[in-house]
Amino acid sequence: MKWLFKAVAAGILSLAILSAFNLIYSFSGIHIANPSGATDYTWQSGQPKSNMTEGFSWLLMDENGFRNKKVPSKSSVNILMMGSSHMEALNVSKEEDCTSLLSEALPEMSVYNIGMSGHTLYRCVDNAEAACEVYSPSDFLILETDAVALSEEEMSLVLSGNAAAIPSYDSGLLFYLQKIPAIKWIYKQCTDWISLSKKVTASPLDSLEDSFPKETANTTTLSSEYQDTLSSFLGKLQEAAGKTGCQTVIFYHPPASAAPSGEILFSTDPVYLKAFADACAMHDILFLDMTEDFASLYQEQHLFAHGFSNTAVGSGHLNRYGHELIARRLFEIIQNVQKESLQ
Amino acid sequence: MTLNSFSFLVFFAGTLLLLWILKLLLQKNRHFPVILRIFLVIAGYLFIAYADIRYALCLFLFSLFTFFLGLLIRKYPEKKKPLMILGILVPLFFLGLFKYYNFFAGSFCRLIGRNYHSLRLLLPLGISFYTFSAIGYLIDLYRGKYSACTSFTEFLLYMGFFPKLISGPIMRFDDFKRELSGMLLLNPKDFEAGIQIFVIGMFKKMVLADHLNIFVNDVFSAPKAFHSLTVLWAVITYSLQIYFDFSGYSDMAIGSARMLGFHLPKNFNFPYLSSNLTEFWKRWHITLSSWLQEYVYYSLGGNRKGRVRTYVNLLLTMVIGGLWHRVAWTFLVWGALHGIGLILHKLHLKYGISKGCKAGRLFCMLFTFGYASLCWVFFRADSLSEAWLVLTQLFSFQTGILQPYTWTFFSLLLLTTCSIYYFIKKQTFAKNAKICYPVLPLNKVWGLTVFFLLCGLTIGLAYVGNTAFIYGAF
């Protein structure tokens, strides 16, 4: 019995030390449902974040729980950025993400980023209407995607309004357990260990990592049903953006790896890419494909746009080189659109 | 079921619980040792059958065959030589069939210019390890080191004791029997040490080796894409990975056996602190190198037949050791390079200046580490051409991707810290040949706190993708 008391005391003490360590090493925080619907959830206001598992960064979320240096008033947003954890950019320091770089390059415009982990293009399109209502972007709505080979089933769910939002645990035991960093950390690791899979979506305390869907290689043709669904899907997005009169931009950052020959290898299926680009053009959405920029970055400097010194080479989230390239290309596009509108 | 899987933890916890109940109920029964042996045999066979029931059948047939040959050697001592030869050839034939058939048939077909479609042969789990146990047992009987085992359950347990089944440590039968008879089932002292060794092993495997594996895979799959410095970093990383992987596995095997009350021999002893290759092989995979010395090197004549034969025997032993892992040209080269290294060290001892200062020893340690690391390139590469590609990329000062993989820094730092601690506490460890870790007192709050922290860090920092043990494939 005496030993049991000692074990409990040691357990509490070690949990406290592990939690302190976890705050520095890898702390994602507590996500709460977003009542506005602009995103499925946000992080708690002013949530501190740390990440040493993929890149190295420590930062604070803004008062709305998004990753921004400052919060503009809701009526003054010029550019609204939506996307997944790539846009949330928890892997790079606070000055190095695409939104910060774009804000710096466009001091006259107010750029607001509501990128959130797990918000793939399906979730962004589903939430676009609410996001535009809340933030009313006057000039641009920019979305990020790392996949152009979309699932017809997922798109149909979004179109029919039956797509499930990412759940949050705002109350009850799970909500309070999230407040002890070590418990969340170890719980997630254990669930991953048990299933031995890299991604566990069913985990209630999951930090909602994004999926990195692999493009299907070398599909020769796409069915007309797929193309119709894709067109309707992007049409829904354009309809949402159209209400505020802003220009929609989607940028695609393809995952890449090094081929045995030493060349860079993209897994993008050209048929899907063309279909996606065509569908964007049909709906007056500007489509930015980063493939060539990433290829040049690799050929000239041997750098990948994704990956960090503590992860597999070239895979995972966008790194500072990737963010910088994307910010530069977005800046060019914005300049061009503004010039055209002046003419 | 690998030792780092969640299913093993469930299996092992269940085994411990049942053993504890058995101990409570039957400890005073005079048949308790037999019941215990039968229970452990069943546990071992369940463990292996979980992977594939045919593996269990294969192990049983191997054990049965070796056991009866042992009895025949005991009954007909005048025929012990042919019986021993039979006992070596039959397991080697099956080992060759399962493991080496595709290599030889493929090489032969290539030689005569024919296409060869490799057969999908089942490679029974742990076959290389229990084949060596069986051969060692029969050679020992032939040499008259001990008499043949007469208890079938005891022999089944020797061959199928689950902590050492997949990848060793390889143990001699007489040592195993001695341990078994002196085994204090589930005693608190061994349990306390065992659980700590097990968790340290998990940390080495799941936190260090599995993270290092990611970088090594990247570089070895496309060496031409990487800068020479990155390739050098990957070669160092692989040296660390294979050490943490296999010594981690060995710790988990030793730890789980220790929790039961059984002492398995130490398999690693800071091999990268060796100042020459001879010392390296006394510190790396100790039970395999002892086995090779005892049953291959001495059988070939050892150093009793002149200097040239000694060198030839050394080379042959190391080549056999290489091919034991897998029959491939890369493993042959790996074994040969180690054989040549051992010969050069012997020549150096004979003709060279062997006295040195501390700086000299440090240089020798770095040189030995460098040589062993270059040899590991052949061990890791899928083919000789891939190994050659890695080596040319390494020495040709090519530009390419620069990736200062941080897990390698962390692993090196940890290994260096542990090595310094080992140097400081060398005398303490020298007294206890079976362990080279400090054992925390789990009856004190601070000891428990540090232990829980280690458990938490192991789970929290673990790479939770599916990464197999390197030696699980041999």
C-alpha cells in the first residue's frame, strides 16, 4: 500500500514534468468549435503553440485562434487566406509563413489567414460561404491545396451539404484532459502506436493532422461525371466568393521527392491537374500551380519546398522556402490582377 | 508480433499475470518446475504462431529432430561424428532452402544466361537463430562438453524461449539449463531491473533507431540526389541506427526474460568505443561472435595451424558470419571486409607499434568507427551497385541536397553522454557482467519518477510508423 502511494505521487510528478517538456517540445493546444462556421474549429484565443517534431517553431495564435501577427477589423480584410495546416504554418517561425510575407509585401492591404489543420480543400469549399460572410474579403479569397486529384465522393458530400465537420470537444472529460499537455501527447502516440498507422482520424484528442493524398499516377481519362462534380464543386466556391465580389485564387503545391537519378519527382497526375486547371478557368478562378517553381528551387539550390531537418527529405509540410516561393508568386498574381483592374 | 509492438505488451502482460497466478497456486507443488517449463513452451509457441502457425511447426520439427539426434549421440557415442554431421547438414539444408535458394538459383541462372523468377519461399521467423542454437548444441555434445538433454520440454524451451526466439541473444544449452534451474520466478529484484532494461530497449528502438531510419532510407534510395556531406551524415546515421535497433531489441529480449526471472547474456557493450576491430567484435553482437569463434573459427583450426591458416580462418569465419545474415554479394563483401580488418589488426599487433597515448586511443576509436561505418554501407545497400553508388557519392565531393538530420545529432549526443558515463562508472559495470545500465530503485519516489518519465518520453517521442527490426529479417 505504501508503495502504491509512492507510485501515485511519482506518477503525478512525472506527468507535471512531462507536461512542462511537452509545452516546449510539441504542444498543439485545445481546439474549440468555431460558431461562425468560417472554419470547423479554431484554437483557443492566444493559444501558445510549440513544434519540434516537424521543423522548429514556437508561436502564439491570435485572439480568434488563428495564426496571424495582427487581427484586422472584420470589415477591412482585403485578402482572406484559407487552407489546411500548410497555411496554418505551425512549422515555420512567425515571420516566415506565406501570410506574413505577403502582408509585408503588401503593406497597404490587410491579409488575414484562417488556415487550420485538417481543413483540406473539401472543408474550405464547404466553409467558404460562411468565411466570406464573416470576413467579407474585398479583393481576394486565396485557397491552398496539395492535391488536385480530388475524391468524387467527398466533393458530392460537400455539394449536397452532408459533409461532416471536424469535431471538437468543447466540454466534458475530453475537453479537460486536453488541458494536460502530456496526456494529450501520450494518448495520441498510443492510439497511433496501437493502430500502427501514421494518421489516426478517429482519435478524439487528435491534433487533426492533414492527410497528404497521393495523386493517382497516369490516369488516362476522367469520367464526365467526375468533371461535372469538380465543376460544381469549384462553382460552389466561386458562388461564395462572388457574393463579396473578390477574386478567388487556388494555389497548388505538389508534394515532391528525390528520384534515384537525383532529379526531383512530382507525383501529380497530369490528367487530374489539367482537369482541375480547366475547371478553375471555367469559373474564373485563378489557378496557381507551383510545380515549376518547386522544380527550379530544387535544380538551382537543391532545396525542397516541403520538409525539415528533422523529417524525411522533401515530405510533410511547407518549409520556409516553400512559403517564400508561394508568397512571391501570390504577390505577382495580386499585382497583375490589380494592374488589369486599373486598366 | 515484434517485441516493440503493442500486441507483444498485451501478450507479455498476460503471460506475467498467468505466471503469477501459477506461482501463487502451485509453487509448493513438486512438479512446479515442469509445469513452469510447459507453460513457457506454450507461451513461446503462441508467440511464434501469432505470426504464422507454420513458423511454430517448423520450430517444433527442428527441435524434435535435434533432440532425438542428441539422444542418439548419447546412446551411440561411437557414431557421434556422423550423427553430428547429419545434425548440422539437415538444419543447414533447410536454412539454405528457405533463405538462400533464390540467391544461388538466381546467380546460377544469370551465369548461364537464363531468366530466373524467384520463388516466394516462407522464411520462418527466427530460423537463423534457432538453427545456430541447434548446431551449437550438437557440436557441444560431440565435443563432450555436456551430456544430451533428456527432457523434451526443457529442450523445446531452449529452442523456443520467446524473449530470445526472433533475434537472440544466442545461448549455449548448458548456460540456458543452468539459468533455468536457478531461475527465481518473478522475483522483485529481477523484475525491477528487467522492466527498466526493457524500457531502455524500447527507447533505443522506437525513439532513436526508427527516427534515424527515415533519413537513412531517403539517402540510400537516391544517393545521387544528395551532397557528399549528407551521404557521410547518412553513413554515420546508419551506424547509429543499426546499433540502436539491434541493441534495443537485445535489451528488450534481455529485459523481458529478466522480468520472468531469467538472465539472458549481454549482447552489446558500447561497440563504438572499440579501438580496433578485434575489440569491436568482442563488444558487438557478442553472442553471435562468440558462437562463430567457438563453432566456426575453432572448428576450422583457429590459430593452431600456423599464421597463414589463422588469417584464412579469420577471413572464412567472417565471410560465413556475413552470409549467415543473408546470402547476397553485399553481405559477402561486408564479412570479407571485416575479415580483412581483423587480419590487418593482427598484422599490426605483430609488426606495428601498439603502445599509444590517450589521443592515440581516441584516434584508433574514430578510425575503427569509420571503418565499421564504411562496412555498414554494404550491409545496408540492396546491391553492390547501390553500395558503390553511395561510396562514390561520398568520396567524390558532389553537390546536392544538404540535410543536417537533427535526430542524428541528438542520437550522437546521447551516445556520447552515455559513453562518458560508462567510462566514469566502468568499474561498477565491470563487476556486473550482465548489465551496463544503472538500475533505479523503484521503491523510492525519485526512482519511480525517473522511470515514469522514461516511459513517458519513450511513448511520446517514439516514431509510431511501422518499422521492422533490422535483425528480424535475418
